[in-house]
Amino acid sequence: MITEPIHVTDTAFEQTVLKSTLPVIVDFWAPWCSPCRMVAPVLEKLASEYAGKLLVAKVNTDEQQDWATRYNVQGIPTMLFVANGKIVHRQVGALPEKMLREVVTQFLEVVQTTAN
């Protein structure tokens, strides 16, 4: 069971994110981006708390630009909430922990509802 964010390369993106059986939060970030650094510890907590229910994937846009370009990611952090290979929600910019948790809860509810 994965309990922390995983770093995804362009070559692994399709397999790790789009073909995942779990819902995925994809965090497009860069090391120099301070809002990205603010969100990182929250994503780490979420990855741990939702282990087995949710996957947190991180894509460093400085090193991996293919999927960021495909998804037209223009500002970072951008988080894509993906279920069954489809984007359910796109969050641009950092959110405070409480708000990000609410987004994650809603995302999982939507995914659960559509799965049944």
C-alpha cells in the first residue's frame, strides 16, 4: 500500500495515473515554486491518511513537461483529480489544508457515487 506521494515521469504517467484503479491527485509542481512547497506537506498527509483509497502523484514540471503540456497546465501548482483515466476536477493554485481536504472529500464522494 502506498502511503506517500509518488514521483511520476512522463513515461510512467499513463500507467500510474490514467490506468490506476484508485482515484489519483496529480500535483504538477516545481522545486522553485513556493506555493507548491506549501501544498506538499498537506499532500503527504493526505497520501498517508487515504492510503489504499487514493494515490497522490507528483509531476515535476521542470523535468517532465509532456503531460503538463497535454493538460494545458499553465500555472503551478495545478492539481488534477483523476478517476478512471478522466479528469474530475482541476485545482489551480495552492489551497489551505482545510479547503484542500474538502475538495478531496468531494472528489472521493463523486468517484464513489459514479462507481456504484
